[in-house]
Amino acid sequence: MLFFDTYALIEIISGNENYKPYLDKKVITTKLNLMELYYFLLREKSKEKAEYYYIFYLPACAPVTDDIIKAAMQFKLEYRKRDLSYTDSLGYVIAKDLGIKFLTGDEQFRSLPNVEFVK
């Protein structure tokens, strides 16, 4: 089980071979990641693809609690020089809270602990 950020979801949908080993892993994400994915697919593909993948990944969404929001903003503040997004900060803290790795290819996370970095 891994937390898949939007970058990872896009790479999987796009068929990036480097993400092939993760196809059989249990996906954890958030509705905010699905929001980003939906927008990307609307812009780059079609509304039909955006709808399909939104529904497909919806059961994998972890709740975003008040405590997670606060911890994520503390994390974002701590790493403010990296200019992390709110969504990525939430995902990273959720992954840490669940004791799982944060799967991404986002350069801003390359050297952070608890990250499975794949380009």
C-alpha cells in the first residue's frame, strides 16, 4: 500500500513504464488529488476519461481530518522553501500518518524521508 500523489496517478494513466511495478499496489489518495487529476484529464484528454478515473479512484480516498490539515500546514511551513502545494502537503502527512510511503516523481520531494521517488 502506498499513497499515490497526483503526479503518480497521471504517470500510471499515461503508461509510464517506471510506474509499472506499482500497478498491483493498493492505492491511497485524497479527493483533492482526484480534483487535480480530473482537471488534468479534462484539459489533456476528455471529460469521459476524467469521469472514469475520478470514479475509479474514488474508493481509494483517505479522509482529510482536522488534525491532518493542521499537521500538513505545519509540514508545509517547515519546508516552505520547497514551495510544496497544499494537496501534496496533505498527501505526504497522510502517508506518514498511515505508515506508508508517498509515491511521487515531484522533484520537491526527491530527498525527503518516507518518499518513493519515481520519474
